[in-house]
Amino acid sequence: MSKSILVTGASGNIGRVLVRLLLEQGELVKAATRHPSQYPTDSGVEAVDFDFDQPETYAPAMAGADRLVLMPRGLDLEPCTTASPLLEQAKASGVRHVVLISGFGVERLVEYPGHFQLEKLLQSTGLEYTILRPTWFMNLLIRGLNLPRQRNRLCPPVGEARLSFIDTDDIAAVAAVCLTEPRHWGQVYEMTGDEIVNFDDCAEIIAQNAGCEMRYEPATEAEMREIYARVGMMPPSIDYMMWYFAAVRAGWYEIVTPTVAELLGRRPTALAQFARKHAPVWKNAAV
Ligand SMILES: NC(=O)c1ccc[n+]([C@@H]2O[C@H](COP(=O)([O-])OP(=O)(O)OC[C@H]3O[C@@H](n4cnc5c(N)ncnc54)[C@H](OP(=O)(O)O)[C@@H]3O)[C@@H](O)[C@H]2O)c1
């Protein structure tokens, strides 16, 4: 009987697209979510109950799967706490290959070693693995790096610092390739777009291509902390983001890698393309 692929984070930016791509390739897909009844199943995917915080959901979700996409929660500072029993269960359930969505530069985040520890944990399990380390997501230009309720004001406290972004659709496409071609087993892929920009560049590209007003008005670090606190982010997560901004200012993300082009046979999505794709969101900027 054919085995399936269990995708955690299946309702998220990467997961939604990844599930669709895998189904298009004829794979059996289980979408792991805390809300299976709300997951769109019209395309043939099986939505299964899964919660990192409820280990009793792990085994039923993994039944019949031979591949797993492990998408840790974004601001989880200690992902090994849940990933350790999850990977144990994966082995017991007959999962053979795990694709982990990690992050660019995790090996240098000495104050926050959790995601690098997760990579090492996965590598020590004996399971086949592929580790994806994407840089900053373009989606953060829609939500996460803006003033609250003002998508047309970018505000991260990084001044003129330059960095590369990546479209989550490209991450999903690379993950789909890695799940279906064993030659990617044992690889760690650092993934970026193919342009290095500062936030003034981002604002200009979005304004031109989405046809909207967009400005970069950098907050101070103290103001950014207040902005995040106002939207309910907890102090440890705010500290974590400040560390990331310091890494941007230090030039860690001022780099382009060939991974997306090599694996997909096309250029990564450019910021201009991304802006055109999401133009309606920015045109209704006061949300
Ligand atoms: N943002 C960046 O620039 C960046 C850079 C590098 C790497 N990353 C990594 O990218 C991943 C995030 O990708 P994304 O943007 O696609 O995610 P996202 O859109 O924020 O989606 C988050 C997903 O996490 C799931 N989730 C939340 N709490 C859960 C829980 N307790 N149990 C099970 N699932 C839970 C949600 O599923 P349900 O609500 O359906 O349960 C949802 O599908 C993270 O692993 C992050 O570390 C992010």
C-alpha cells in the first residue's frame, strides 16, 4: 500500500502550498493541524488532528506515513522539547525521511541554540533527513515588519542594513522536491532569494509593483519592542526578534545562495513578483 507524507504546519504559509504541490504530484498527503474539521479537504488531502503540545496526537497522525515535514512553531525557543518525542514516534511509526524547516544562520544564534539543537537532534536519530534553512520570509513584509494595522509602513530597527528575502512558495516547492527525490537525503540547504536589498529598496519595489503607498520608517529598538508588546508578543519572543534584527544589522543575511535555482531549475521569486502577487493585500493597506 502507498505510504503518505505527514505535513506539520499544513495550514501555514509554506504548508498550504506544499500540500497542494504534493497532491499535484500524486502523493498521498496528511495535513497535520489542530483544527482538522476546518481544513479544506476538497483537493483530496486527509486532515489529521495534531498538536505539538499533545503527544497523544503524534502516533495517530503518523499512521501510514513514511515521510514527515517538521515545521516548528515560529517563535518556539525550545523546539526540541516537542520534537524529541515526536521524532521518537516517527521512528516507531515507520517514517523514513524527515524534511525540517529550520532557519538561515541558526548555527550562529548562540544565545538561542534551540533550532540548531533541533537540527543536531534530527541528524542523530538515524532517520534520513533534509534540512532547509530559509532566510527572512517575504511574507513578513505583509505582516510582522510593519506598524500594527498599517501594512504600508515598514519599521524594523535595522537602518540601511541589507538582506535577502525568500518567498514561502519557493520554500514549499523546494520541500516538495526534497520529499520526492532521495538524492536530497542528508543535505542541509541554505535558501535565499536572488536579490539583496535594504528596507528602502523593499518599500520602493512594493510601491511600484503593488501600486500602493509604502514607506520605510525605521523604529528604534525600544519602539519596536513596544510595537511587538502591543500586539501581544511575550518578552522572550521580543528579545528573540531583537537578536534577529541585530543579526540583520551585522550583515548575516547579506547573501544569495544558488539552492532555489539549482533545485527548481528557475530563478527564485523576485520581490517585484511577490509584490504583484500580493498587491490586493497592500492596496487595502489600512488593515
Ligand atoms: N518568518 C521567517 O522569516 C522564518 C525564517 C526562517 C524559518 N522560519 C520557520 O518557518 C516556519 C513557519 O513557517 P510558516 O510561515 O509557513 O508558518 P505559519 O504560516 O506561521 O503557520 C504556523 C503553523 O503552525 C501550526 N501550529 C501552531 N501551533 C501549533 C501547535 N501547537 N501544534 C501543531 N501545529 C501548530 C499552525 O497550524 P494549525 O493552526 O492548523 O494547527 C500553522 O499551520 C517555522 O518553522 C519557522 O521557524 C521562519
